[in-house]
Amino acid sequence: MSSGHGAFAGWLRTHVTRLDSLDPHGPLDDLEPLRELVGDARVVAVGESAHFVSEFTCARQRIVRFLVERCGFSAFAFEFGFSEAFGVDRWVQGEGAEADLSRVSEAASAWELET
């Protein structure tokens, strides 16, 4: 192992925080260490290492909720697949009922987007 990898592994061991839950509606106290990382940032990017993995979606929902409820963020944007974007855009523009979102996009439905 190179010294760079060892240093990074050591940093991870020192800074790791265990999540208590992936429940998007659960308590957020275990995410408090993020507050220091966010600091006074006006923009925060939350990524994922793979699309359509339910655990990543749940974790991202909790993080976004934390950013809104505890850090004062008021807007967010995220990517969709190109072909999926057309249906989501029509839905956001008011075509179809709220219940139709799950037919347009399973990913958008998981985020509980509202018009």
C-alpha cells in the first residue's frame, strides 16, 4: 500500500460516522457531523456511486432533508436520465395527477417530488 492510500485510510478511520438509519423520515441527529463539512457553503453536491440503488437514494434523501431542515438550504436540483427527463418535465408542468409520478419516474417518485 502506498503512503497516500495509507494516509487516506487513516483519515477515513478518524472521520467515519455511522448512520443510525437509512429511513428518509427518521431522526437526523446522526447526520450532525455534516454541518461542519457544509460550513457556510451555499451549494452542496451530493453524489452517488451507482444509480438506482435504493440504499443510496434513501441516504441522499436523508442528507437533503438534513441540509434543508438543519442547515437552511431551500432549493435542490438533481439529475435524471435524458429520456426520463421529458416525462418528469411534463409532470412538473402540471400534466397528470400527483399519483402519476410513479408511472413517469420511479426515481422521482422515491424523492416524493411535489408540484
